[in-house]
Amino acid sequence: MIKKCLFPAAGYGTRFLPATKSMPKEMMPVVNKPLIEYGVEEAIAAGMNGMCIVTGRGKHSLIDHFDKNYELEDQIKGTNKEELLDDIRGIIESAHFTYIRQSEMKGLGHAILTGRELVGDEPFAVVLADDLCVNDGKGVLEQMVALYKQFRCSIVAVEEVPAGETHKYGVIAGDQIRDDLYRVTNMVEKPAPGTEPSNLAIIGRYILTPDIFEYIENTQPGKGGEIQITDALLKQAQEGCVIAYKFKGKRFDCGSVEGYIDAINYCYENVYLQDSKAELNKKKTEKQKRLLAVT
């Protein structure tokens, strides 16, 4: 039903300077994979195969990452290092990637509007790669796709944040449908402390209906001359319906140093080591099978 996922990836990543002076923040590694690869894996798991990436100046490594590297592959062919490319090879075979360049940094709304040519006239997902979401079960996008099948409207993922942090996010208020669902009635981008409508903050996962582009086009720039997606979504909510969903899973703000370090520690302990153990057990089982076959 939803086949395309848009990745706004043209920002400068200034909170991680000087590292992001020459490296896109989306390519910063969490253990052994860049942030954007986690996002693409989540989109593929949700049934999407069209990855639409909005890039900017100095972002060539994003394009190179989702392409073959013949020289590297030739050098490690036949060695035990070759299997380290299995995941990215699987991604390249499972999805197709298109790119468009955002010439000016004018806010998330403008970045999404820039991707209109790639998305076309159909519902689509949006992933902000520096929000890393991990789950034991279904990923956040997969959960949201299931909701879209029911409600057929734009959906934003939200989580409760401490009152002292609401000024960092877009914040929603709404009529509660069930414990984890709200019909949005208000939405404020980075409210001043004490003015927030709730503590439900929007994180970097969206499902948007194609009419959102019309709302963005009619949205006036706000602070700093940026076009905010929250302003467009609020208008869409007032004239139609937007759902906010308290997702299941754990989210790390990898746009901050603290969140990035937390993500690395968590993924090393709960993802990388677990995968390594599973692979080791698989090899042991295969070896035992070979020995039994010989005897």
C-alpha cells in the first residue's frame, strides 16, 4: 500500500561539527552501520521498496553507500570479510534508490516538498535518520503502515518527553481515540517553555497523504525563514484528519551527542553482540552437520 519512503538528508548536522564538516550526519556509524542504513532497513521491513533521498552539497557518500563498490568487493572476495557486506548487498537488491538535491536549507517542510518529484501522487513515509528506532517486534514504520490501512490519513509518531524538553520538538494535542492514538487538534513547533499543549513530541517517523504537498506550498515560512511540516500538518488536521501514534519501541535522538552515544551502547549490547552470537551458533551448527555427514 505504501511503497515509497522519503529521507530528508540535506542538513548540515552542525551539532556534530567538526565530524560533519566532511561527512553527512546520516552516515555516522552506530557500531558498524550508518544511521541511514538502519532507517532503510526499517522501511524495507514495512514493505517499502522505493527509497527517495533528498540530498545536499557534500552528500555524495550517501549515494555511494547504496551502490556497488567493485574495487572493494574484488579485494575482499573469497575472504571472511566478504560476509560483512551481506546486509548492504541485500538492501541494494531489495530496494531502488532515487535522489534529488535540496538547493537551500529552508526547513523540514521544504525538504519534504523538494522530494515531491520522487514521491509522486501517492501516500508515503518519511524517516529522519537521526532518530534511530529499535524494536524487538515490528518496527515503527510497520506499525504505522498497519494504522494507515485503517485510518487512511496522515500519521505522526509521538512519544512522551519531559516537560523541560518539549521546546526541542513539534508537540501535539488531540482527542484520545485509545491509549496510544490521538486525533490531532493542535500542533506547535518548538513551543516556549510553559506554553506546550502537551508532552507528546513528534519524532522522525511520518506517513503522509499526497495532499500534504498542497498544504506545504501554502504554508508561510516561520522563524528563521523555515517552512515547518508541523504548520502544514496542523492545517491538514483542521480541514481533515491527522493521527498521532504513541509507537512501540525505543528511540534514540542521534542528532545529539548524548543520544548518539546511548544508541551505540544499546545497539552494541542488544543488536551487534546478539547478531554475532547468532552467526557463531549458525556456523557451529553447520560444522556439526558437516561432521555428521562425514561420519
